Amino acid sequence: MANTKKIEDKAERKKVKRASRKKAAPKAKRTTPRGSSKKKVKKLVRGQSKR
């Protein structure tokens, strides 16, 4: 992504960012599902705090 810190005008900054996004190589597909490394929470009795 282009460095847009120094561009004050919002519209100009947006234009530059969009152009650089188009030029960037597409990201690879995910190898693992999203959130797969999150700790899974077992279903407990209703009303009990789970986390």
C-alpha cells in the first residue's frame, strides 16, 4: 500500500490508495478456516458464565 501520511486532501488520498490496491498482487486463498485457532468454548448450563 502506498504511504499516504503526507497527503492532506481526503479525496486525493483515497484515489492514491485505491490505485495502489489495484496494483497489489491478489492475496492467496486461506489454507485454514478463519478462527480455527481460537479456543473453543464448550456449551455449559444456561446462565453460567462461559468466558
